[in-house]
Amino acid sequence: MTFFIEGPLSNQAQVCEPILRSLPEWFGIDSALSQYITDIDTLPTFLARSMEEVLGFLTLRQHNRYAAEIYVMGVRPGSHRQGTGNVLFEAAQAWLRWQQIEYLQVKTLGPSHPDINYAMTRAFYLEMGFRPLEELKQIWDADNPCLILIKKL
């Protein structure tokens, strides 16, 4: 599949919302989905675009001069496992290095939860060089354990 990366851009919620809504297995909590949509407009976002449509996106949040996180990332179901996420991540990582950010984190559902979709998510981040730091039940709630993964850039 041929696509190109744009970004970082702001004001991309309208473009990213349909992708989030196409992924209810990952973004099925309405309050969290609404917060992502609101925040995407104010945060740096990278888009993977084919000639016809946006295939995926990655939004970053910088916490301080040393650290940032992948705040939210989504790839259309038809574009999974075709390199879209990898290229989005590489573009974001290059930009963060240019910004002299040293550490990148991502939060996802922890391995103590049996969800198969999030097992694939964790495998993706491990392939990208992230390492698990800690699983916490206090960030979201006991039924949704949060795994924090980190990567030194």
C-alpha cells in the first residue's frame, strides 16, 4: 500500500474521529473517546494518508522538556499489519528526537487483562522498542490495568 506521512499538524480531530470510531475494540468507552477527540485538536498529530483517505494517525503529548507520550494512535482496520503504524511511529520518533526529547512513553491495557486486541497492541509497541515499566490499577481502574511502556530515544 502506498501512503505518505503528514505532520505534525494540529486541529485534526475531524479527520481522526472516524478512525477512532472504526476501532470500538480499542476505543469503546465513550467518555475516553470524547476526550481523545477534544485533545487531538490541540496536540501534534501525524497522519498516514493515501491518495484517497487518511489510513491512520498518531498524536503526541509532551510532558516536559525530556519526555513525551504517544497519547493516542489509530489505524483503520483495513490498514492493519501493512506498515502504517510503523511509519507513523518512525515519523513521530524522528520529530521528537529533533525536539531533543529523550524518553517516550505509551499507556495501554496491561497484560493482566485477557483482551486479545490489546495483546496485539502490546506486541506492536514491543516491536517498536518499548519496554514495560509498570502495570498500575490506580490510573484507570482495577478492571482496566494500565501498562506504562517506555523507550529511550
